[in-house]
Amino acid sequence: MTPENLNMEELTDARRKAIAASIRPIGADELKKLGEQIFPMAGDPWRERYFEFIEQTAGASFHHGTTHDGIQVVYCNAKGKGAWFKPGVGMGPLQPKGLAILKQIVEGR
């Protein structure tokens, strides 16, 4: 999809399908290893946010999935929180629409 023809509904649907196909439970230890790989530089603000997210949801179960365009998501259904990240680009909290999609995917399994 070219930037000139960006259709957010199509993009969201394609990402939802990719996440539904790839999402799986992931433990905190594996999440930490993933964080070490994606954010290897100490002092990286994205690294700090990633590990803060894991700490804020400690003790809960997580799910991890990847979209067709390289965006990874980590979702905690019990806490209703999630984060997206694209290595080398950035990271941020999942917004209500994304959280609702992930809740539906995870609870539908």
C-alpha cells in the first residue's frame, strides 16, 4: 500500500488479521529477552518504556503478535493494557480501538 493511497480501514484490517494469525501467549522472561534484542542500548528511552510496561503489569499473562508490516504488539488482557513497537522506529501504548481488537482476538481463542 503506497502512502498516497493509505486507507486506514484496510491497514487496520490487514494488521488485525496478521495479529490474529501470529498472536501467542508469552511469559515475562521471554518478554524481557525480546526487549533485550529489540532495544539493546542501555539508556534508550524506548527500552525504558518497554521494561516499565512489563513491570507495571507484573504477574499478569501476556500475548505477543506481529503485523504484516513489522509492528509487534504486547497485550495484557487482565490489565487491559498493551503496547506496540517497531524496532528502530518507536513504541507507544495501544489506543482504545487497538485494545478492543486485541481483547476480541485473545478472548475469542
